[in-house]
Amino acid sequence: MSLAIFFKLIAIFAVVALGWIAGRARWLGRGDVARVLANAAFFLFIPALLFRTTARIDLSAMPWVTLAAFFAPALAFMLAVYFGMRRFAGSTGAASPSVRAISATFGNTVQLGIPMATALFGEVGLSVHLAIVSLHALTLLTLATALVELDLARAHARDAGVDHSLATTLLATVRNTVIHPVVLPVLVGLVFNLCGWALPALVDETLLLLALAVVPLCLVVIGMSLEHYGIKGSLRGAIWLSVAKLVVLPALVLLVGHWVVGLHGVALAVIVVCAALPVGSNALLFAQRYATLEAEATAGIVLSTFGFVLTAPLWLLLLGRIG
């Protein structure tokens, strides 16, 4: 692991630690301040980032085969975790399968992924990684949102003693999925993009200013959530989430990318390393949005980031042998 990547990891831990100290010292007041900050990120800053990214993306220049080699196993893995976790939903809440699925799949592709791709693979690798980043939240968060809203609609109907038809449940799911702070800006951005419209300079500058707040705010939220919830009682869940994210998902991407799609060299290395990144902060924001398994998501982010220091060199060694 290069010195630049090591310093990036240290910087991430430092900002998380500042969030923990701020929560411990009550610098921002008492109560669940982390949830307030998470809501600010979820309803203001992340929508700006998603809309701006989607509206500006050059769809014609995307490496679609390479992207398919990453997203096909990632989405399949997310669904496998989701359906595997549904048997525990009775004790942990209707949203828990989706929260665990996004936690086991969504990686830290920006704060850690971009500098890592730059340091390891140069401009060629960075261009592939940025293509993944541009679709990462759009794809994974949209699917997770659809799944959780479907489960919540079912749970609401069951708790209310109403025998809703499949059509009614699906209608409620579609409505709540589309009118959502993650999905709606993506859809509007896609329409904006497909119409060939350019963002006015003032609008673009405003969106960029909001988007720049996402990374530091999310890291502070992780630290404050760690102080608020602690790790006790969540360590077991965090361990299996870390193993799933750092080991199982990149293994699936390697299998599909190399032996199914036939990728090799930089393209293969980029998608495997991207899949091997630790759990991203959006997993916590998603958990806090649905008030489910916040402590487990927080512990999973921290533990997987520490674990990445050990697993990343092993994946790079393996990729070097495959060629």
C-alpha cells in the first residue's frame, strides 16, 4: 500500500475521531445530533451531489462491459444478502434486510477509492473508477430503496390489519421509491442529461458547493454515531459485514470479471479493488434514514476500514499473479 493511500486512511480516521470527540464533548448540543446531521446530508447535500453527477455524466463514453462486470455481481450479492437476512427481519425490523444488504455492498468509493485508484492505476484506472462512482449510488441505493419501501409497505399493511392487494403494495412502493431524496434527484438528473441540457453556471456552482460538504459531513456523522451507539452488541454483525465487503464481494467481482467477462490488466484490477473497498458512509445514512441497525452500520464502517489495511495488499498481490 502506497504512502499516499496510507495518509488518506489516517485522514479518514482523524475526521471520524473528531466526530467522536464532538459527540463526546457535546460540542453540537445534546440528543441525537448525528441523526440531525445525517438528515441534512440525506435531504440536502447528497441529492445535490447525485443530481449534478447524473446530469453531467457522458453516457456515450462509459465502459459498459467493465461496468457490467462490476455491477452484475454487486447487485446479485446485494439481493443474496437481502433475501438471506429476511428471515431475521421479525426481530430487527422490516428495514433491516435492506440496511444489511446496502452495508455489505456499498463501498467507500470516493474518500478512499479515488485516491487509491489514482495512486495505483494512474489516469487510465482512475477513469474506470470514476465511471463506477458515477453509477454507484444511483444503482445500489436505488435498488436498496425499492426493497426497503416494499418491505415497509407490507409491514404497514400488516400492522394496520389491512389486506392490501399486490397492486396496492407495489403502487405504494413505487411512489415512496420515486419521491425519495436519493432516487428522485437521480431520475431528474437522467432526464436532464438525456435532453441534452447543460447546467447553468450558477446552478452548477451551487450544486458543487453543496456536494463538497458530503464527504466531511458523513465522516463526522460516523464518529458521532460511534460515540452515540458504541460497538457493544454490534461487533458480531460488524465482523460479518466486514468479511462480506472486504472478501466475498471482491471475490465475486474477480470471478465474473476475469473468468466470465474476460477482463484483465488495469480494468480487472480497478473493479476488484473497488469492490474490496470498506463499507461507505452512505450505509450509515441509509440506516439512520430508516432508524434501523445504526450501531451495526457504524461499527461495520469503522471495522471494515481498519480491516482494509490488511486485505487490500492481499488483493493487490493476487491481482498481480493473475495479470
